Amino acid sequence: MSFVKSLVCRECGREYPESPLYVCDFCFGPLEVKYDYEGMRGVVTRESIARGPLTMWRYRDLLPVGDGHLIDIAAGFTPLLKADNLGRLLGLCELYLKNDCVNPSYSFKDRVVAVASSKALEFGFSTIACASTGNLACSVAAHGAKAGMRTYVFIPSDLEQGKVIGAAIYGPTLVAVDGSYDDVNRLCSELADRYGWAFVNINVRPYYSEGSKTLGYEVAEQLGWRAPDHAIVPMASGSLFTKVYKGLNELANLGIIDPVRTRMSGAQAAGCSPIVTAYEHKSFNIKPIKPNTIAKSLAIGNPADGYYALKVIAASGGAAAAVTDDEVVEGIKLLAETEGVFAETAGGVTVAALKKLAASGVVRPDELTVAYITGNGLKTQEAVMGKLKEPLHIKPTVTAFEEAVAQRKDLAPLSV
């Protein structure tokens, strides 16, 4: 059953019935889902969750979906990895990685799109669409195919080829737009008004964004029903960041975990860091910028939830850090070389920011810290091309192998 009561404006508090609506008619504030938490108590428990499938849908009662058909490609319940090697290098005793690289379309976007596509069908839409920096394009295309819906995916024309192919393989109408993500999003906002389509991150956004809460639920469950002390989360629009925190607090409010004391720290690339810039200036005012970074999945110059992300940072006692493109690449390599996880550029941002925050003492050595790795590195291979060790090219003889090793100063001498 659904425990949704209404939509509510985050600014003025006005309520609206469930519908594909995302902006308050009165003050133009963003809408979010309001739940009947009293009705949930005693119904949503550790035991009821444990009886669910090993996917994000084990938390169905906490999500804004009704009793209808779910669009399920088995997203969620991804590994929580103890990162001993990386932790030792950074001086952190209890470091974990939430590895969302292994979702079906290889990013955390499968969580939000699973909810949005299911809700779109519930509302009677036959066409699903999105504006995307890449990962969302892949996920919407995959879920649209699974749902049998017409699918339109709008992307910046300079997107990484791995993400273009990762979306195109599912057969959507793929539209490459000359301009930044913010240009694409403006176009899609106009199209959402003109056509009766479910744009997952526009007119279905209040429901879509709730899917990110499952990253909070899962970490708490995988830690033995407790919230982490510190969470490091990449920020683009800021929605993921706020919803992880919301998910943890919902569990606490229902008595499923103890009160949340998680410090929430956000990570951005320096070439697109409007939220971090506001944080550093001790301001809640976001100044839009033109993105210029290899971390294209985080390249949103005018983040819709930036203000709310800053509020979460302040409320939780967290922090924020921005890292250069060179640091992003080093973060990708560091994560792969220490923990065997190949992340996209957003993962490099998270690891590089974690390194910076740990070195400055913001992330304390004794904190149980979770770093969220949200996408797979095979999608952004361009970022590390030419910056990795070249293979040894040899004739098929032992002598040729030994000579090649001896000539490479970066390799240890061979020993029998």
C-alpha cells in the first residue's frame, strides 16, 4: 500500500494532491512528497524490510508508489565494501564504499528512475523522457525499454561516448543538444509544458528524487541498522545529497535505527562547484556558473537543490570540498588501485574530496565513514586515457619479457 498523503511545497507548505506536478502554483517553490508516517509505524519494520527482495524494492512501503505494476530491472541493494586499503592510506580506521557502479545501467540513477517510471505508468503516461548529463540517459532508456514506453532522452552533444552508447543501446530517441546541461534542462522544461510526456526530472521530479533515499536505507541496513558517522556524497543538483540524509532520518523517525548523527559532506569538481563555493562563503545563495570540468555527470551549473544541500550540511555539521580535474583523475586511479573499483569521474570527485577532507581533519580517523561511489568507470574512459601505465609490448619469448621489465623504471626487478 502507499503511505503518500500529498505533495507539499518546501517553501510555503501548501499541499497538493498526487499528480505530475513539481512547482507550487502560489510561490513557485519545489514540491516534495509528504507521507503518513504514523500509518507506517508498526507496518514498516526491520522484519518487514527483510522479507522483501534483495533490490531497492524491499523499501517499497517507504517510497511514493501505489499497488500497481513496478518497473523493476533489479536496481539497488548494491555492495557496501570495507575499504581497508584506501582507509589505511588516508588514515581512516572505518572507511566503507557504497558501490553503486554495479547497478543494471551502471549508476545510482537506476534507483530514481525505477520510482519515476513506475509512477509515470501509475499516472497513465505512455512516453517517458529526461534531460541528462549521461547516467540518467542510460537509466531512462533502460527503464523505458522494460516498461514498453516511448522514450526520449536529451543530452549535451559533447557527452562521453560511453554514456551515449550506454543509452542508445536500449533504442530510445536520443537527442543531442548543442549546449550545457542547463541548456538541455531549459529546453526540456519547455517540452514538458508542450507535450504530455513524463519527464522524470521535471514534472515527475518529486517522486523521482525519492528513489535516492534507498541509498540511505541500504547503508543503514548493511551496517547492522545504524547510520554512519560521516557520509561523503557527490553533488550535482544536490538532490542525491539531501535524499540520503532524508532516508536515514526516516528510519530514525520510525524507530528502526537510533537518532541520526551523520555528518553530511558534499563533493564537487572545481570546474562546476556552485554549492561548494556558497559553502566556502558561508552563504545559502547559489550563484549559477558555466561548467568546465571532466566530471560531466556533476556538471550542473544551476543546481535545483543546492540551497537544500547547504541546509543539510549546516544541520548535520558536515562540510564540502571541490577538487581539480587532475585530482579527479588521481581519485579514480587511487580507488581502482587500492580497492579494485573502477569509478567514473563522479567517483573520482568523491575520493579526491574525501582525501582532502581527511587530510584537513574534517573527516576524523575514528569516524565510521561511507563514501558514495555512484557510477561505473567504463562510461568515462576518456578521463583516464593517456594517464595510465602503458602495456609492455613484447615478442612471445621469456627473454623479451625479462628485457622489457628491466627497461621499465616503474617496475620492480623480477624475482624467482
